[in-house]
Amino acid sequence: GCRASTAGIERDAVSSSIANARDMTRTWSVLHATREFARVSDASMRAAGDDAGRKGSGAGDEDPGDPGDPASDAVTTVVPDVAQPSPLMRAPAPRGMTRADFGTGLTDAGGERVARAVLRQAKGSPKKFNDVLRVIRGCSVSDALVQCALSPKKYAEVVRKVILSAAANATNNHDLDRDKLFVAEAVVGKGTFLPRVSIHGRGRAGKMHRPRSHVTIVVEEREAPPKKSRSVNIREAEAPWKKHRRRAMQKYNIAAEAGLV
């Protein structure tokens, strides 16, 4: 009985292996037929393209065109690829001209009406730089330079140089009018804070930082706002009780108009 069962198992294993081999053979045959079909199709398409090219060249040889036709006598010229000149070799705009006058000239006049200058890793903390930048935001370039020149802070000289650089970039690279430039943005960012040793008493030591900052100045060309006429209200000196009474009467009149009294 054991021999019969073993023989049956072996017979089933052989039959299953034969079936698997047949399935694998069918799969390989289908795959080979697909590859052969793709190769033949590719070769036929390449041959059809070569035939079309030969026919086109033959038609061109048979019909050269009318000798008197100016289109046939035209000679095709190949324009060499000439590199554009460097922006540093282009002439800047004159001082009295604006972007509209030199928009299509030899300068780099583009669609932007702003120019910027960035000073990186400047010595000083962002807080102290911001004390100077807060004064010049929204001012014209000339007024900002005056503010920096009259400021007692030592960081004002650094900011003044950045403003001059931004104004030079606007004039030379973007053809903006120097007299119409305003400080659109004046921001400062935190740079690298260099760690250093701070010597303390009794043989001890601590840690300190040498701050660095990134200063960015953006100038924009805009029309100067109309100057407002300054009016000063001059009031004669009055006694304190008269002043209090006048203000109280103003409040009373407001309440009476509102119907509260």
C-alpha cells in the first residue's frame, strides 16, 4: 500500500512538471513572436521612410523650378550665431535720460523699475542696523544719504555705502533716473554669529558672540509726491483754567449735537 501511494505521488509530480514545462514553452513562443513582429514592423516603417525621402529628392531633381522665378534664384544664407555682448560692455544711460528714452538702446533696460544692493556679513547686530534703516525707509535717496551723514551712529556709514551701491546699480544697470529714486525696502537679516570666549573673574570663562548682519537696500523709481504746505496753528498763551473750560465746552457741544444732553 505504501509503495502504491508513493508511485501515485511520483506520477502526479511528473505530470505537473510536464504541464508546467508546456505552459512555459507556450509563454516563450508568444514572447518570441511578439518580439519578431515588433522587429519586422520597425524595419518596414524605416524602409517606408527611406522610400519617401528618395521620392522627395527625385521630385526636386526633376522640377528645379522656373529659372526666371526670383524665389528659385534666392540663395539661402545662414546667419552665424553671434553671442550677445556682455552687459558690462554696454553704455550706461545719461544722467538726464529716463528708461523710456533708452528702453531699446544699448543699455539693459528691462521691465523692472527697482534695483537692489546687498551687503553680507557686515559687522554689527541686526538690532543696531535696524535703528538706522528705520529712519531712511520711504525717503528719497538724497534724503537718505543726508540722514546717514548726520546720524551719530557708526552703522550709518555702512548703510550709506549700501545706498550708494543700490543707486549706482539703478543708474548703470536699469537706466533709472537718480533724482527719482526712493528707498522702497530697507531690511536687515541675521548673519553668522561667531562664538568667542568671554573672560570672567576668578579664572572662569564664558561664551559670547560677535554678531554679523545682512543689509539689503531696494530703491525704486517713482514720481516725487507733491509737497504739502505746512500750516502752524499759533494760539496765544492762556490760563490753565481757560484751557480746561474750552475743552469742556467742546465736549459739551459734541454731546449736545448727538442729543445726549
